[in-house]
Amino acid sequence: MHPQLVLWLMAAALSVTLNRICSSSTLNTISDADKIVSLPGQPNVNFGQYAGYITVDEKQERALFYYFAEAKADPASKPLVLWLNGGPGCSSIGVGAFCEHGPFKPSGGVLLKNDYSWNKEANMLYLESPVGVGFSYSVNNTYYNSVDDEMTARDNLAFLHKWFKKFPVYKERDLFITGESYAGHYVPQLAMLIVQSKLFKLKGIAIGNPLLEFNTDFNSRAEFFWSHGLISDATYESFNTICNYSQIRRQAQSGTLTPVCSRVASEASREISKYIDTYGVTLDVCLSTISSQSAALNKLQETEKIDVCIEDETVKYLNRKEVQEALHARLVGISTWTVCSDVLRYKMQNLDIPTITILGELVKSGIHVLVYSGDQDSAIPLLGTRTLVNKLAKQLELNTTVPYRVWFEQRQVAGWTQVYGDILSYATVRGASHEAPFSQPERSLVLFSSFLGGRPLPEGLLSESAIDKHN
Ligand SMILES: *[C@@H]1O[C@H](CO)[C@@H](O)[C@H](O)[C@H]1NC(C)=O
Ligand SMILES: *[C@@H]1O[C@H](CO)[C@@H](O)[C@H](O)[C@H]1NC(C)=O
Ligand SMILES: *[C@@H]1O[C@H](CO)[C@@H](O)[C@H](O)[C@H]1NC(C)=O
């Protein structure tokens, strides 16, 4: 037998016995093998954690890996939320759970408690999808050669179906599906399959900085770069007259970048420079991931409240043998866990599939839809997203129920919002990156909590005296 498999089975057996001794969970038996006793270096917590595999295809031995963190308090009264990261090919556990809104953040070999964890509000299910991503695998690796949106949605549906067999108490729970970036494809596509199959109690979906429509989303990058001072007037002009970003992206993807478009792209890259995180243009960059380090530049990072190197920490953490054992995870056909897959060959033409139309179908089926934008992201900027949602509302003839206005977290503006027909919402998160909960955890948690509760975003309680003090 494969040595890793032996260890995995031993870890699984161990977790069953320990679970019997200190069973604080609402769950039982079938899911016991997946119960996490404790993650290396984690602080004490009193919520249940589970991780393991769901085989979605027995014959082809395709299995998806999940991590499930039950709600911190009263999990029985809280909804179930599935979270998906994008890429295509990036890990929801690596990014979503460990860098964004999971219960812990890796730091210096241990796990720190995340005060703004989304499992304050919900039972959080993180799924590494499709196979080939993270710890998810296909033993027949020919499968990796051409994975597309349809295959991904089908496997995700099969995953949920079987996951509910393992966690039957959650089957009747309100279900929300959330994600960001390329999950602007995964989330609506899976939601549509669920609506059609009427299998689960899907209440709503929320997607952050999502890819919804290729041309609008990618072309909005030029204006974002320009208005944030990242490119010159001349280069902005080139984007508008010579070659726009959707053309560049399309050509680059198919390996047919023309000299004209190539010139525009490289001029923009030179001006933006490699020391800017285009996923959050006001964030510092993690210098260790950008070639040579400079002591002087490194100093800048000391004042940062956000750990911009958290992805490096996560990669180190998830590659530790004892961490993988605690998670019941295995490396199948790969030698290291990576944030984004090295083995998956996703069908990149699928980026062209517009999913904004699916959002319309979902709204018509009574599913609540929240689209939000971290407003400092230049990868999928708010400019394109806001336009797309506005246009959709018009097409659906949804009247504005909350006119464009600010919303608050504590006593500061946390972003802007507009609601259409009490079912379709748009919101920005001020000062947030592509991965909004990573850079603005407090604000993102307020957004998440309001969305789940069906409440309008806080209008703010700034008293007159507080305003006076500012003046
Ligand atoms: C492996 O997967 C490929 C692609 O999905 C499929 O065509 C092939 O038949 C599979 N091979 C085996 C041995 O099942
Ligand atoms: C961008 O390029 C596409 C493809 O050539 C073109 O159809 C579109 O009009 C252009 N959009 C803008 C905003 O220039
Ligand atoms: C939307 O507003 C228009 C104009 O005020 C009104 O005629 C229409 O009935 C409204 N539609 C809905 C669905 O409320």
C-alpha cells in the first residue's frame, strides 16, 4: 500500500476514537472519520472542523477535497455556506480559508485566530475544485487535459449531493453559495444546476470581483489603471484606440499576441511596474515573491496591518506532513501542494462564456444575488462589474429599491451599495483588493452577515457631534 495512504488511514482511525471521547459536535458517525482533532499550531477552539474527500466518480477515481468549519456558536441555527475560489485552478482552502475568511491565519508556523472569520455567521464549507486543484485529484490524470465549466459544475453538484449524505443534518439548512474571481463562473453555474434539480434549499449567491462578461470586465482595466495613476495618458489612449485589454487577453490566451497589442501591453506593464499588486493596487507587495529583496523596501512592510506574505505562509503550512495528516489530505500525482494548480489544463475559451445572463435566470427563480467589488482591484475592477449589474437590472426591469449610497462599518464608510427589486444587490468594499476579505476583513464580514440575514447594509449612525469633530 502507498505509504501516504497508510498514514491517512491511521489519522482517520485516530480521529474517530478521539471524537468519541470529546464529542462536542452536533454531527455523528458518518462524518466522524473526517473530523479534525486539531490542526498543528492552532489555538483552542470549540467549533467542529472536518476535512476529507468526496469521491465524485468511483470508476475514474475522481475525488474532491473539502474543509468544513462549523459556526463558532450555535451551528444548528446558522446557514450552510459553500465557498469557491477561482483561477481557474486556485484553491479555496489555500486562498479562501487560510488567506481570507477562515477561522485561522498561518503565521510563523502556527495558526492565529482570525477575529473576522466567516464562521462567526455561518457553517463554512471550502471546496478545492475542480479536480487537479490543491488536494483534489483524478487518478486518471488524462482528465486534467481539458476541464471546462460544465465538468466543474457537474462535479461540484455531485460533491454536494454526496457531502450531504455525510452531513445529513445540513441537508435541510439554508444554503448559500459564495466565491470570487473566476468563481463568477463556478458559483452561478452550480447554482443553476441546483435550481434545475431542486435538490437543496438554495437561498442566495454572493460573488466578489467576479468574471461575468469577458469584454466588459477586461476592458474596464484600462480606465481603472489610468484613473488610479498606474498608467500614463498616452498608454490609456493606446488602450482606447490601438488595442484594448480584452483583445490583449484573448490573443495572449490563444498564443497569437500581435506586435501592436504586445507593445501596448508591455508599455502598460512597464508603467505599472512589478512592484504593484494589481489585485490590490494600494497594498504593499510581498517582496519575497518578487525576485530580489531589498532591506530598505522591506521596512515598508512593518507598518502593514495586513500580512501581504500570507500566501507564502499558507504554502509552507499546507505542505507540512503533519498538517496534511491532520487534514486527512493526500498528494495524489503531485509532489507539493500549490495555491494554483500546475497540472490542470483548464479550457481557457470558457472565460468567454458570459455568466451575467445566468445571474438573471437565478434572480427570476427567486434566488438572492449579491455582486460585490473590492474597489482597489485592477484585475476585475468595480467599473465593469457595476456596469454589468446595472444593465442586468434594467433588462430584468427591476426598480431600484436602495438608491446608490454609502454603507458603514463602525463609523467609517465601508463602501457603496445599490439594490434592485430587493433581490439583486451590488456593493463595493472600500479599500479592498481582489480578495476583499483578505485586505478588508471587518468590512467584508459586515457585508457577508447582512447578505445572509437579508438585511440592508448599515446606513451608518454618525451623530452630528461626531461629524462636527471631523470638521
Ligand atoms: C481517462 O480519462 C480520459 C478523459 O476523461 C478518458 O477519455 C479515458 O477513457 C480514461 N481512461 C481510463 C483508463 O478510464
Ligand atoms: C475592444 O476590442 C473589441 C475586439 O476588437 C471590440 O469589439 C470592442 O469594440 C473594443 N472595445 C472598446 C471599449 O474599445
Ligand atoms: C417600477 O417602477 C415603474 C415606474 O415608477 C413602475 O411603473 C413599475 O410598476 C415598477 N415595477 C415594479 C416591479 O415595481
